[in-house]
Amino acid sequence: MKDNRPFPPLKNDNLLRAARGEVVDRVPVWVMRQAGRYLPEFQELRKQHDFFTVCRTPELACEVTMQPLRRFDLDASIIFSDILVIPQALGLTVEMHAGVGPVLPQPICTPEDLKRLTPDGALSRLTYVGDAITMMRHKLDGRVPLIGFTGAPWTLMGYMIEGGGSKTMSKAKAWLTNYPEDTKLFLNLLTDVIVDYLEMQVTAGAQMLQVFESSAEHLSKEEFLLWSAPYLRRIRDDLVDRLTKKVIPAVPLIIFAKGAGHSLKEQSELGYDVIGLDWTVDPVEARAVVGPNITLQGNLDPQSMYCEPNELRSLATEMVHKFGKSRYIANLGHGITPQTPITSMEVLVEAVHNAL
Ligand code: 1CP
């Protein structure tokens, strides 16, 4: 049954204030993939449950979402799920292979295969994500905001064509030159589902949303502006339209386009509140390019988490000094890696909070 109880009031809203450009008590910090394999309690739970069972069972998804918050003084939670739940809802099989990652045994090879996708009813196959979000809002009891997320169209198209992760995305990139019109159809189909999905997450209680364009790194600037940016813009515009029409308050939107540091100016014009930066981008240069009205998020190299505590502390402090206290959300420049020592998370969070 749908849970219609009002949500508990938010106690720590530094994340939302940073996204809106308001004054913060302390620089907010969260970490991409903060729930996951570097935590022994996650590994333990995964021994008992298949990956997608965890995603699909709100109690389990909430338990895993809560795990990093029990250990660290983080300023946000992010609902436990995966970007590949959308390809699943579109009818593709997605398996999680230990040590490999996601595998799609019947990928989309040719434009003819697009007929296999089932956009009608896709949203109804994702309601478990909304249920987990609503449950999590209650379990959080207002401690920190809850972030929802999605994969962006190009990144999802990449996984669906490659049949999993790929070092080069060469099959997906071949579509851009061999089937440009079908690529547009594919990207638009994904954009439509993504807008529905994000609207549903906001209705369910997500207080901020991040769009992961993790595979932007495979595109040149010209390709990014052609095959990624227009769809990112439509996601934002259509979502804002939908929420406005239904008189649902908008939530801040983060765009994280990994490897697209070449297009920060263009990203700042897409209508998102926050731009996530990977670690190849210099914070001072990024601020100069995007101007004062966008919040920046990032961007410590995940590899820095393997440094000695003193070294890590000084790297994190230096990062915060470069970004400054206003319009800034501290994070890594990509997901935390599985071998990261737990103590590094403690050092990072403390260093960010004490830097300014
Ligand atoms: O708390 C959190 O942040 C974890 C929630 C989360 C998120 C935000 C997971 C759990 N996955 C994601 C997003 C995601 N999934 C992205 C975008 C972020 C990024 O770029 O890192 C991508 C590309 C995926 C696809 C994916 N799922 C990969 C990458 C494969 C590759 O090499 O290209 C992998 C390894 C997964 C599996 C996965 N997703 C999440 C976890 C904890 C895991 C590990 C699987 C396991 O437990 O066995």
C-alpha cells in the first residue's frame, strides 16, 4: 500500500542550501557510490542477496543506503539502486557478474533490435525504486537529504549496445556515424523514460537528483554537444515542466558528465543547479568558466583515498580551499573504489568539514 504519511522535517539541509547558492553551516560532503563494496557490511549483505534483489526490495535497499550514514558524518544519502534498472524496465536482461560488473546478454545490436524495447509500462516496472525512496525518507527521519538518480541517455545507450561496460564504447560510437537517425530515436526513447522516472522519484520523496553521464568520457567535445547535451537539456526542461504543471516543488538537479570538462560553459547553460566535476578539472578554472550562479560538486581523485591519512587530509583541505565555501558540494571525482580503506572516508569527511 502507498505510504502517504508526511515526511519528517529536514535537520541538516546544507546540501540543498549549497545547491541553491545559500549560506551553509559547513561544506556538505557525500561520496558517489558511498554505499557499496568498500563496506564490509555491504559485502556481508550481498553474500545473502543478489544485487538486483537488493535494489528491488525496499527494506534491503534502505538498509544498504543507511550503512554509510551509520559510520560517517555525511551530509546526504543516495538511494541504493543502479543506472541499469532502466534497461531492465525496457525489457533487457541485466545480470550482475561478480568481479565483472553488469552484463546484458542480449544487447541492442542493430536499429531493428530497438523494436524489442518496451517503453510502454516501463515506469510501472520501476515503482520499487519509488517505494524504496519513500521508505528511506521515513527511515532517515530528516537527518540528511535523500538524492535520487538516473543514468543519462548516452550512457544507458552505451551499456545497452555494448552489453556491459566497455573501455572504448566502440560499438555504441559506431551507431553515431552509421545510424544517426536511429541513434536520435534511441536517445529520445531513453530521455522520455528518464523524465517519467525522475518525476516519479520526486513524487516519491527524492530531494535532489543526479544525472550520471558517466560515459561522456568517450565523446569528443563536438560529439558531446551533439549526442549528450541536447538530451540532458530536455531531461531538465521536461521535468521542470511536468513538476510545474502538477504543482510539485522542483528539486535541485546535478549533472555529472564524466570526462566532459571540455564543455563546462555549455553544461552551465543546460539549466542544472549543480555541475559535478571529475578530478581532471581544476576547481579555480571551472569556477571561472561557469560563473558565480552554478554550484560545483567534486572532485577529489578516488585514488587519493589510498594515500596516508595526513596526505589525504591535506589534499581534501586544499580542494575545499580551491572551491570555497559558497556554492560547493564536496565529493570524489567519480565513484569510491572497492579497496578503499574505511578510515579514508572518515578522514575525508572530517577534513572537508574542518577546512573552512
Ligand atoms: O551509494 C551509492 O552511491 C551506490 C548506488 C549506485 C549508483 C549511484 C550503484 C550501486 N550504482 C550506481 C550508478 C552506476 N552504475 C553508474 C554511474 C556511476 C558511475 O559512473 O560510477 C554506472 C556506470 C553503473 C553501472 C555499474 N553498475 C557498474 C560499472 C561497470 C563498468 O565498468 O562500466 C558496476 C560495477 C555496477 C554494479 C554496482 N552498482 C552499485 C554497486 C554497489 C555495484 C557493485 C555490484 C555488486 O555489489 O556486486
